[in-house]
Amino acid sequence: MLTNARATDPSESAAAFDSGAAKVVVEAVSFLYTLGPASDERIVELYAEFRKFRTWWPDVDPETVRKRCSDARRLDSRLQKVSTTKSTHGKTVGVYGYVEVAV
């Protein structure tokens, strides 16, 4: 799954990468997408809300959750863009959710 930092990450990120925490966050993000389609911004909000009760989820920066959203979509072909929405900054962003994938 996630065994190291991305090759494009700066060296400081590679040194700080915790593959165990990253795996938990990817699993958490994947779970959050089961609640329904969401933008990365919404997944970050949900992660913070659910983390209050799921204390085994790592306390990570919102940017880390966004990166793990991308990882989850890369690792699971069922997570696909289903629509777009506007972020709180007014930018058009993707909304991703689980879809049926032909075998």
C-alpha cells in the first residue's frame, strides 16, 4: 500500500513520513467515502469530526488528509469523480464517491 513518501515530496517530507499513520488515514478516508460522495474539503471536515470518537485515527494536518484522499482514489478504482462543487475559496473542485466498476 503506502510504504514510503512520494518521490516528488521534498526530503523533509520523506524523512517525516510515517507509513503506519498514512495507512490508517487512507483507511479512514476510504471509510468516510462510504458515507457518500464528498470533496476533499468535506473529507477533511469529516475526518476531524469522526476523529473525536475514533481516537486511534492519527492527529494529522488537514493537508495530510487531502493527500491521503488522493492516495485512496489511486489505490481503489471504485473511487471516482462523480460531480463538482465550489470549495469555500470559490474554486471548482471534484466530488468523489464509490461507483460500480466493470470487472
